Amino acid sequence: MEKLAIVTDSSADIPDELIKKYDIKIAPLYIHTRGKEFRDKIDITNNEIVKKIFYTKGTTSNFIGLNPLCHNKKKNHTSN
């Protein structure tokens, strides 16, 4: 019998129940901010990512579509 694996990256946000049920393998995205590197859902939570990306200068990720969204959010945010 052939072996088959389901593999995705952490941006898929698949519920834990499905990950366990189907033994899905998750490759974490990396978030870089202020000289530090975090692995999505391993070293940093979703809420922490949002705070760092939207409200911290010098934060980047390997998700290309995020940069325009961050720029607009930073323009509209007035407090630090």
C-alpha cells in the first residue's frame, strides 16, 4: 500500500482536531522582527503575530501579500 501525507504550511490555520485526525504535517512560516525569528504557532501565537506585524516597525514575514495590508493598518492606527 502506498503511503500518503498531507502537508501544508501554518498559514492554513487548520483546526487541531483535523490535524490529529488526518495526521497532517505543518511546516511553520517564519516571522522576523527586530532581529528575532519566530516560527508560526510554535514560538509565537496568532495574536502576538498580529500585534508585531501591525504595530511594530521592522517586522517582515515570508508571506508576500501581507505588506500592503500592514501599510494600510499602520496608517490608520494612532496609538503605540
